[in-house]
Amino acid sequence: MPVNHPRSTVGVDVGGTFTDIVVADSAGFRVLKVPTTAEPDRAVLKGLRDLGEKARHASLISHATTLATNALLTRSGLAKTALVTNEGFRDILEIGRQRRPEVYNLDTGRPHPLVERKDRFVLRCRIGADGTEQIPPGLEDSAALAGKVVRGGFEAVAVCFLNSYVNGAHESAVREALAKGGFDGHVSLSNEVDPEYREYERMSTTVVNAVLSPLMTGYLKALEASLRRSGIMAPVYVMNSDGGSSTVSFASSRPVTVIESGPAAGVVASKELAHVLSLDRVLTFDMGGTTAKAGTVIDGEPDVIGEFEAAGRTHSGRSIRGSGYPVRGQFIDLAEVSAGGGTLAWVDDAGDLRVGPRSAGSLPGPACYGRGGTEPTVTDANVLLGRLNPESLLGGTMPIRKDLALRSMKGISRMLGLDMSATARGIVRLVNNSMARALSVVTVERGRDPRDFVMVAFGGAGPVHACDLAEDLGVKDVVIPAHAGLFSAYGLLVGELMRAFTSPVMETKPDLRHRFREIESAAAEEMRAEGFRGYSFRRYFEARYRGQSHELVLPFRSDLTLRREFDSRHRELYGYSLPDDVEVVSIRLRAAVKRRKHRIASPGAPSLHGGSSTRTAWIGGKSGSVSVFRRESLTSGDRGVGPCILEEYDSTLVVNPSWKWVAEPYGTRLTR
């Protein structure tokens, strides 16, 4: 490699509308947004080629993708999968839990099983709750099973036996039998994918993993091959749903870990910014092209949950239990609504204006993009109201067609009996209401006062709506990071390379120090095999009062302090503690590799516009002439008051009246 090319790292976030790329080295940042294509790797390669030598000579590429989520949502690209379980337990996948997504709707139904009943096979075998073998699997039965799988043309097999989280020998035996029988597809064992008790959740997680494995393996292998053909030899890592990153081989075999990789990256970036600015309570607001997400970072750590319903529905930012496929693991907790720049506006049968949940996506996209879209979107409304540049975006490289935005708005304006400006204002107000509810879910509904938080707003559309939402919630301090439209891609550069390990316990007085030494030894072996060096371990335990049905996860410090710390956390969350025995359900280990962190810096992308101008815009409920500044032309310390607009390459900041702004090295800070 030529010595005049400093080693860089690359973050690539493939979203529903745009693919965002950030390249960072000791000299600074380069950023690029390109439209997401039907084959996502093509957009990635185009962006990397356009960024030139820095991307070509990168030392590492960190990647986030919505491929797994979209496949489950659309049920397209999923592998033909067989399920193997114990005799008598063939229907666990459909029986599930007593959860109705709509309690008072007699016609409601749960999502269709990912594995048809005819594709579920059983073996007469049994492992006891204590891990002892009670009934061994018959060799002839196992061989016959392998023959059925091969003849059935299955691409993947999920294996889930009762109590296999304690003893996975029977599941391993099935994998061996499948290999001997000639099956060369993907095999997911529940004791490897989700080694925890509760058979339904373990089975669902294993099945989701199996149906996604061929798709993710094919995509990631194709991406790596394309990069190599283009002369880009950097190793590729994939962002996990918990904010860490893993190797391509691990992500291919455990696609359940990357289902929420894109949204997680934005929270990781916010966590790093909170550290730099010494902020202890941060409310994250991420608005992209298709969705808006809200989360929190408190005392340097985001909220994390242990179960997620993939492809499930949401209502006002809340996940509707029973509407998706349960997946267990570690997920950064986010409230999400279908509210992005490409969200479509429409009129219902009652003649009322609605916004969402459908989106124009990348193709055809908002009408003003000129790619064939004809229905009005939130972006079209913002263009008509002057909140977005009516001529071009992306530093002048992306033409905007205001005439097409006007044409798209005519139909619903006529149906509503309003002029087009009033219709556009209604669209903005409705989408703001939807996003404000999501922000309330992660604050007010969890006993937190949003007025105690600093809002970090990002995504291509986030800064456009940040002041409106802050006013709704009473937030008085807002931070718009540099490169806000690519902030999630920046998060890919600062997340740790990480692997998570779990081991069941199910005891009231375990020797956890000994248990952790055992799991650390196994983890160290796996980390070395994957080429990781210089990692550190973080210990956690999952516990409950004996008889409870759900657990709390806490950092592990010592066996002596475990009881006191559990009681304290229980009182903090629920207002009381009990004298009952504390049962440790499982232990968790996170192996993390520190990475060099590039500090986010003020925008440096070239602009084809001047330093400042004026235009008519609707801001803070009023229309009038406002100043428009190019963010790239401002220097640290420059300040002003709203109403005004700050435009940069990847996002637009709309500053409402009564708000003060100041340009800082890390972005722009707003106060009122």
C-alpha cells in the first residue's frame, strides 16, 4: 500500500431510501449519500468508488443493513426451512404464548408461521431438565430424518429440543446425521443460537435464524467478493442489534443478531457524542426516509432489552406483542414509528388526512426527487413549505422538482377542500404528532421527564423537525451533530467489535465466579479463532425472585454483593424488594475489542451554494422570509437566532423562533 495513503475506516449504513457512507482517518472525514438500489451491494460499491483512494485503502469496513428486517417484513428471500423437535412438540411454533395483538378484535390473527406444519419433523428423544439423557435418539430415525430433509429440497434446518440449553448433545447428533445424509445447507441449533430456557422463545429465535441464514450468507459473501474484485481488501464487520460489531462469518451464522443493526448504530453514535460532551441524559431522535426512531442514553449506556418481535407491528411507537416473531438476544431499546421523509400522505374514507404507514422508499421516492413518485410525502410537504431547499439537496448534486411536489399535492388538497399550502402544513403537523408519541414512549411512559434530557437529532430528516418536537416535549436543549444525515454511519466507526456469550444457571446460590471463569475460557478460544486480540470481558447476570416469570439483567461484581444489588435494582424499578430467594437464571459475557475512535467534526463536504441567502418558509406556525445559511461556511463560535435555516450536505436544520443556535466543532447546539 502506498505510504501516502493513511489507513482509514469506513462506515456503511444501508437504509430504505439512502445508503450512507463515512470514511474517516487522521486527516478527517469524507461523507457521501447515494440512493439505495434493489441490490444493496451495488449502492455500497458505487459509493466506495466515488469516495476514491481513502475508501480503497481502508483498514476496516463496518456495515449496517436492513436486509434481515425487510426480508421478514415482506416474507421474501427467506429460505425453505425444516424444523426438528421432540415427538409431541411439533406445534409449539404455532401455539406460542397467549398474546393477542388486538385484544378486542375477534378476527385478529398472529403472523403466519415461518415453517409450515408439513415441514416440521419430530424425533422420539428427550433430555431431562437437569441435563441427563432420558431417551436417546434412534440412529435409524435420525438417518430417515436426514433423507426426508434432503429429498424435501430444504435450504436450512432449525433444531430445537426440550432442555437442550442444558445439554445440547441431541441437537449436535441431529446435525451430524444431516451431514452424513448429504445435507449441505444451513443448520441452526437452539443450544448455540439461544441457550436459554423457555422453549417457545428459543424455538422462534432458532427458526428466525435459520430462515435468514442463507440470505445473509449470500449477501455478505457477494458483498465481500465485489469488494475484492474492486481492489478493496479491508475486512468487513457487521453491526449487531446490541451496538457491537461482529465478523461476517458470525453474522452469516447468527443473522438474528443483526436484525436491528441500522437503528442501533445511531444510538451508538449518540452514546459517543454524549461522552464527548459530558451529557448524562440524552434523548435520541433519528428520522430517515422511512421511519423515525427514539431512544435514550442514560449515564453513558443505552436502554437494552432481551427480547424483540421481528417484523411486528407498532402503535404510536409501542411494539404490539404477538404481532411478530419473538427473537431473544440483546437489542438496543427503541420506539419506532412509520414516519420518515418518504412517508406517504393520503385521505381516508372519512375524508380525513392521514400520514403513513406506507412509504415511497428509495424508488420511486418522494415526487420532488423526480424518480417517478406521484403520491405526496413528508419531504414534498417540506419542500412546498420552504423548509427544504426547493432547488437541490446533497450540496447541489441532487436536483429537486418543486413542480412535481405541487402536482402530487393537488389530488389530496382537492379531496380535503384545502389549498396546497394548508395541506402541506397538515402533513407536517400530523407526522410531528406521530413522532412526539414515540419520544414520549421512551421518556414519559417510563417515568422520565423529557425536560431533563438533551435531544440529539439526526438522520436526513431529523433536524428539519427537531425544534417542533422539542417544543412539544418541553426539551430546551438540542444537539444536531455534524454530518447529521450520516450520523448512524458514523456510529459504525465508534462501536466496539463485540461477541456475546450466554450460559444457563437456574440456581439460587451458584458460584458465579467459577461459572464466569468457565465461560471466559470458552469465549477466549472463540475470540482467538476469529482473529480478535486485545479484548476485555464484561460480566452480567440475569436473576429473579424464585417464582417470578421474568428477570433483571445486572452487571456482576461479586457473589457477595449480588443479592444487595438485585434488591436495590428491583426496588428502583418496581418500588419494593422481597425476602424470597434470588434465583440466577443465566450469566452473560460480553467480549469487546476497543477500536480507535474518530471524533465527529464539523462538515467539510463541498457545496455548490453560497454562504447565505433568504427564502420564504413556514417555521414555528408562521410563513415569512427567513435567512438560509450554508453550514459549511460557518466556523466554530458563529451564532444566531431563529427563525432561520441551516443547510448542509446531508441534512437541513430548521430553527424555530425563540431558539438560539451556535456552531460548534461537533455540530450545532440549540437552546431556548
